[in-house]
Amino acid sequence: MNQTVKIEGMKCAGCVGIVKEKFEALSGVREAEVNLAEKKAVLSVEQELSQTELEQALAETKFTIIK
């Protein structure tokens, strides 16, 4: 199953790498494809993640989830 997440604050390829790494570290996420131009990530997940889980993944970064 795929879950799409809109992200604010990404400005470069380095940002994309950080977001990808943070999301792929979450339990249940098989892969994260992060798109800088569209400001989103498409997560391949076993089951849908909650808003809280997604926000916690990026808590120590400068990036935020757009609701």
C-alpha cells in the first residue's frame, strides 16, 4: 500500500535524502520516494501510518508535514 505525505521545508537534494532516511527508519515503511519539486513523499507501507508517527519521524529536522 502507498501513503502520500506532503512536506514543507525541503530545498535541495540533501533535504530529500534526510526525509527519505527518516521515513525509511519507521517501522512498517518498506521504501520512501521523496520528490523535491512536488514537495511530497510516497511511502510504501505495510499499513497506513498515523499523522503523529509521520510528524515524529521529522521531529528533529526542519521539515514539517502539511495536513
